[in-house]
Amino acid sequence: MSEKFDFKQHDFYTNRELSWLDFNYRVLEEAKDKTNPLLERLKFLSITQSNLDEFFMVRVASLAKLAAVNYAKPDASGLTADAQLKAVNLKAHKMLIKQYNTLNRSLIPAVEQLGVRLKNRDTLDERQAQFVKNYFHDELYPVLTPMADDSSRPFPFIANNTMNIALRLNDGERDKELYATIPVPNSFPRIIALPGQTNEFILLEDIIKMFASRLFINYQIKEQTVFRVIRDMDLDVAEEDTSNLLKEVQQQLKKREHGNVIRLEVENNSSQKLLNRLVKELGAKRFAVYEINGPVNLTFLSELVKKIKGLDDQKYSAFTAHQALPLSSDGDIFAAIRQQDWVMQHPYDKFDSVVNFIGQAATDPAVLAIKMTLYRVSGNSPIIKYLGMAAQNGKQVTVLVEVKARFDEQNNVHWAQQLEKMGCHVIYGLLGLKTHCKLSLVVRREQGGIRRYMHMGTGNYNDATAHFYTDMGLFTANSDMGIDATNIFNMLSGYSKPPYFHQLHISPQGIRDFINDRLDQAIAVAKQDKTALVRMKMNSLSDQQIIAHLYEASRAGVKIELIVRGICCLKVGIEGVSDNITVHSIVGRFLEHSRIFIFDLDHEVSTYLASADMMTRNLNRRVELLFPINAIPTKSKVNQIFDTMWNDNVKSRILQSDDSYQRIDRRGIAKMSSQDVFIKNAERQMKAEKEDESPTTSENFKPLLSPKNQPNLLSDEGSDE
């Protein structure tokens, strides 16, 4: 075996952007999947649109900028920026066709059978027509602003992700063709409920089109078409001086609204003349024009689902998340953490425990200080309120708010200012780096001296997304980790450069070094013909160096099991290179967001959680955290969680050598959806605790057998056992 084998050949890598589109196709599969509740399928289709919007605003925008300056360096797969830009748009056009085929051929007919209808001018009954007329004159007409487009009035600025109606008109007196635009006001709901039948609706833009002639008296409307643009929304913040970072972010937020047009969506009944005019005035590339066979911007489907009445049986059933009593608001959370480490898995374990951790610290007289990193928080965050309360109660409160968190910049700037007003010390991190780690430290004076309590997590301190993102976290009072956590905050707030960390691993570089070291150990074990198993779960795998090292480990005989929800630039099935690598992707009810790393080297198992994916930006340009799960019960729980997900045969797809993802052939084996299993476990725990039972971790979280040997937990008969 040659030690000089080239693991960085272009043929060994999938393009990152095309791999992301493959992930969005997997989300689209959920919209098509008839085993999902019908209204949830509408939401999945809506998610494919919101995913694409952000993808184009950031990733495709970045490619467009590189292509514009003829950036020639290829990516790991060998594609230049220009080639990637064209390939991405080609694949996205194919996705568009599948999105609207799913809507028009499958979902709309299905919801119509249940009495849900999107109506238009031709299908309104008399009562509804009168309602729409009154709605236009009483509500819309005073707000609408028609924008003429002629020699004295230039084409209006079209803001990112706004709905607009382009019009071609005729001046009856001079028989002259004119153009205008009506911005669809975003201060109104896009879905308007109609009187009469319970679930009949009309789109806001259709009402405006019905009565647009009232805005152009003495002009004849020849054509109307709805359009929308997606602009370059990537924030470009110069960080030479972090003292002005807040002001710089605020200035860049204003500039961002005027980014270049990356995608133009327009109804497919538009004339070539009107389409050409839009392309010219907006500066859009021809390959970036998307002609839509239906309502523009499918995110309206999520709004529609919220307004549909009486069809709760067509949604996911609500479930009761588990709340460990010692970590509840009625328990003594610090006594519970002193007694043992706790691993949480959200949303199956309530996020309330994390909120309670900060809440109890805010009012506990023994607490001296709270230190915390915040990357994304909700719009009405209880954690923010508790941090402010703690400061007002005289505790030392230091909060690192990452004001460069993409698309949360404005929200985070607001919270940074509010925290400062409440008396907290607010810091913005290190020069040139985003702080993405999820870390809370509470310092408490106790009888035996100062004790540190920590929460470390894989996901954001966001009580809203914690209901539909799967994430994991650790509560611990481990003294070595406490020292490490203190050093991390000193590094973030001051000039400290700790020479080493006892147990925690920090990016930039620290996590990469750790993963590389573990892979080297696995290779050494495999070369001795001993068991070497590496298991990783993450959102994305795109870093070329890490992938090359995984190839090297596979070639040496290390068995590698990867669960990668989204981007995966690694290829499987390359003879002599990735024969020992298997990649699963789980896409289901909840967004898989946790990061797990397990190394079984000659039956010595070590387990870790992290905030970082194996992406270059996370390993090189962000402050990230990887932390060990040391206690036997908690380690067992995390390993069992990975086992359960690995054995998923309902929502899991397996990566093939041709880069496609195929569902698992379930013939002869029981259905097993990991997310449904976790829900059942959570409900079983809650039921047991309500009956005053006290099951141990191993009793209430039973390890799963292989799918073909386990009881049929999720059969069509719905067995509970």
C-alpha cells in the first residue's frame, strides 16, 4: 500500500453546492411521500423554497461574485466558479419543475378533496366576489402604490424576496405601450380567507390583479405578471476594528438590500417582451430566470397550513417531551448537576431545562457570575430576560453575542444593545472569527469553595427552534471542563492564550487537530488487525483535508459510519479508497442538527458532542467547541442514540456510488423511524415518572436491536412495543 496515494483527486469529491441541492431534493421527497400527513407535505414543499432562497442569497451569490472576476481556481471536485454557477442553476431549474409538479399534480388535488381550495377570479361565488371587491377598496387600495416606468420615472428598486406585479399597458389616446410595477405590500397576509366554505382562500396578488385597472384610470392593461427577485444578501463586514463592529454590521445590513439579482422568478404566462424588459432592468442573467407554473414563492404554503381549520388529523400528532424533574423549575438544578452529568436530546427532552439553568442562576444568591455565548436566539427569548435579571441582581454577567450570525444580524444587534442596557457585559468575539460554540458557565460559591456548572450544546440557545431541531447538550460540573470553559471565556473577552485545554477542544484548528489525531489512532489500530470503528453524525461534510483523511482511514481498514443530513462531498464506493465508508442521511419531521463523534478503537470507546460540522469554515474560521461525554450512563445514552439513528429504515437514505441517495429496502424487516422511536421513549418516560416510577437511564432508553430482529415498533398496526 503506497503511503503517497493521492486522496485529493478531483474524481473523489462531489461539488458542495450540487450536494446541497441533492439534500433539498430529499426534503422534496418528503413533500411527495404519501405516508406523511397531507398538511405536513405542504410544509415540506414550503421548506424546499425557503431553503433555496437562502442558498441563492448566500452560496449562489458567492459563486456569482467569483465568476464575475473570472476566479479560475477549481473546487475539490474540479469545477470553476463559473462552471458551478451554471451547473447549480441547471439543477435548480430541474428542481423547480419537480416542485410545481408536486404542487399541481399531487398536493392541490389532494387538499381539494378535503375541501381546501385556492380560488381565483373565475371560481369565486357571488358572496366571495363581493368580499374580495370590498377588501380591495377598503383595505388594499389606500396602501397600493403603482410605479410607472418611463423616461422621467426610472424602473423602481425591487427589494429582495418581495412580491411584485409587472404590467404592460396601453395609452388609449396615443396608442403607446407603457410599463409599470405594483409592489405587493408585505404588511398584509398573503393568504386571504374567503367567506362561505370553511377552507377557501385567495392569494393577495390575485386580488390586486383583479382590480389593478382601478390604479390606472384611462389606461388599458394588456398584461400582468407576478415576479420576485432573490438578491446577493451575503454580509461583507470589515473587522479591522471590533470596537465599531455593531455600527459596521448595521451599515452593511442597509447595503445588503441592494445586492445584485441572483435569481428572477416570474409567472410562465409572461410575454417575451415583458420578460426581456424585466431581465434588462433587473440585470439578471438569462440562466438565472425561473418561469413559474403556479404561484410564485411557495413559502405561502406554510401560511396556508396555519389558516386551514379542522384538519388536525392531517398534521403530525402532538407529543409530550420529557422533562427530567430534577432539571425542572421546581427542582434544584445545581444539586442535580452536582450529583451526575445529564445529557439532553431536544426536542424529545424539553429545552426548558436549559432555560431553567439560566433562570435559577439569575435568582440564586450563591451564584456569582454567568458567562454565555449566543449565536441565534428567538425573538422573545426567556434566556435574554434571565440574563438581564441576573445583572440587575448584582451578578457578573458576560455575554458573547455573535452579531454576524447570518440573517440573524439585526435580531442579535438588538439583543446586544438590550443586554447592555440591562447591565450585562457584552462582547463580540475574536477578530475575523465567528463565535459558533454553544457554552454556558455558572460560577457558584458553595460550602467547599467555588464550583463551576456548565451547559455545552450542539445547537443554539433558541427556545423556538428547539421544538423542531434535534440537538444535544451536556450539563456537568466537571472541574477540568470548568477550568477549560473559564479559559475559553477569557480568550474570547481578553488577550488570554491558554497553552492547552484539559478536556475541551476548540476551533479554529483545535477540533481539526483532534479529529486528525483520532483518525491516525484508528489507522494504527486497523493496521494491527484490530477493531477500528469511527462513527460521526453532522449536518455537513465538505472539508477536503478531513475527507482525504477519512479515505486514508478507510483504505487502512477502518470501518466508518457517517450520518450526514445535508452536504456530503465525500464519495462512497471508490475501490481501494472508500470501500469501508457508509453514509446515511436522515430527513424527517425534525431537522437533524446534532453533531456526534464516536471512536471505537480496539473496543475502547470514546464519545464526543460538538457545535461544529466538518466544514472548512467551522474548523478554520469559527470558534467552535467539541466536548467529551465521560460518565458511563451518559456515554451509553449518546451511543444508543447513534445506534437508533443508524438503524433508521424509514427516514434514512443511503449514499450510493453514483452520488444518488436511495431509501432502504424494507422487505422482510420491521419499519423503524428513529425520530418516532425517540418520541415514544420520551412519552414512555413521562408516563413512568407521572406514575412515580424511577427508571434508570438504561431502563427508559433501551438499546435497539438490528431492524430485522427488533420488535415491530412502528408497524402499520401502530404497536407501542
